[in-house]
Amino acid sequence: MAKAREITKRRKAVRNIYKITRVMQMVATARFQRALKRAKGTRPYLDKLDAIVKDTLLGAQGSAELQRHPLLARRTPCRRTAILVVTSNRGLAGGYNSQILRVAMQNIRQLEEAGQQVDIHVAGRKGAAYFRFARREVKAAYTGISDNATFEEVLPVAQALMDDFSSQTVDAIKIVYMRFISVGQQKATAADVLPVQALEIEESGKSRPSRLDACSEYSPDAGELLVSLVPTMVRATTFQAFVDASVSEQIARMMAMSAATENADSMIKHLTREYNRARQSQITSELSELMGGVEALK
């Protein structure tokens, strides 16, 4: 009976795990619905803002503001890059954090091999713990930002990056995060934030876009508009990275808890079969001993 008793204890423990993972799956599903609604609401704003900034940059060609704007300076060669790595505060999300950190380390190594210095900024306790374990110096760690980050929480992060770029402490800024593409697809991405990538030379055989390509009239002048538009774009881009990271994290946790729940259910069924076999074997053994005793008394 000892074996059956051990199986009973194991089955009870697995049932407790099943209940916990099931609850965590439902919580992640509820949080996912809220995060998805917010991500779908903020994405059109960022896309439209990006289009406005690009169009305004075309209209500002040759203006004095464009030449002096600290966030539009393209410094060559690029000697130092700041990378903001957006991870989660909690685990139990499958390979969510590992994918982000893998892409981050790939970019850091590539920049270092190119002769650049890298300033690491990390958001989330999991990322901070990883870089501490890897013995990588972190310039700033933002571990107090909530899972469902608000714009007010993200604003100091974006401002710190812009200040570093404006003061020429760094020559470029990247954000590594989990980009939300759809419910079934999320991708760890390294996005360029500064300098603005809107005015790049197009494919070979084509010239750089000119001021005549702009399709809007501006009041005040396009150059003056850029003074407020570019910082707004950086703040919105940083905030959208946190929004995408939030919904992607909940999807990863929901899938991880769903898989854990299914595995626990399968284990419960397996242990139940094992218990029935052990109990049947025990009963058969007891009956055999009983019949042997009866025969001995005859």
C-alpha cells in the first residue's frame, strides 16, 4: 500500500499545480484583453505621427531649425550607442525574456565588434538580473515600471535617452523589445529611435527626397514644428515599445500557463492509472494471502 500512498500524494500535488496554472492562465487572459485593447488604440496614433514627422522633415529641408535640431543630428562616425532593453518584471512567460535578451546581446556584440561603445539601459527586473549575472555594466535600470506601464512612467525613460543624445553623450539610440504583430505572432525587435531614419537615400538610381516632395503646407514653418514633433515622436515610440511588450508578455504567459495546465492534466490522468494499477495489485496480493490462509486451515 506504500506505493499507492506515494502516488496519492504526488497526484494531490499535481492537482494543486493544475489549479494554480489554471488560475494564472485565466488572469493572463484577462490582462491580455486589456493590453490588446490598449495596443490597438495606440498604434494608429504612432503610425500617423510617424507619417507626419516624415512629411514635415521633407518640408523642412534647408531650414535653419533642421540644421540645429539636437535630435536630428546624424553623427558620423557613430562612436557610442544607447540600447534600451524592455523585459518583464516576472517570469513564467515561456521564452519571452530569453528571446529579447538574445536579440539584445546580438546587437551589443555587433556594435562592439564595429568599434562602438554601448550604454545599456534596461527596463524590468528580469533584464536587470540577466545583465548583472552576465557582468555587464548597466547605465540605468528601470525596475519600478508596472507591467501595464503608463505614459507617465515611461516619460522619464524617454527623456533620459533624449538628454543623452542631445548632450552628445551617445550618437544613436535603439530599443530592443517584443514587437506585437498579431495575436499569433510577436517578434523580438531592435528598433532605431535616434537619429530619425526618415531621410535616407533611397534605392540606387533614385535621389534623396527633396522639399518639393512634401505634400503639406505648414503654419508655423515646418522647421519650427519639428522642434516639438521629434521629441513627441521619441516619447510615443518608447511608450509604444512598452505597450507592445506588455501585450506580448501576456500572450507568452497565457500560452505558457496553458501548456503547463495541459501537462498537469495529463500527469494527473497518468498518476490515476498508476494508482489504480497499484491498488489493484495490492488487492490481488491481499486476496491471495487470504486464500492461502484459508487453504492452510483446511
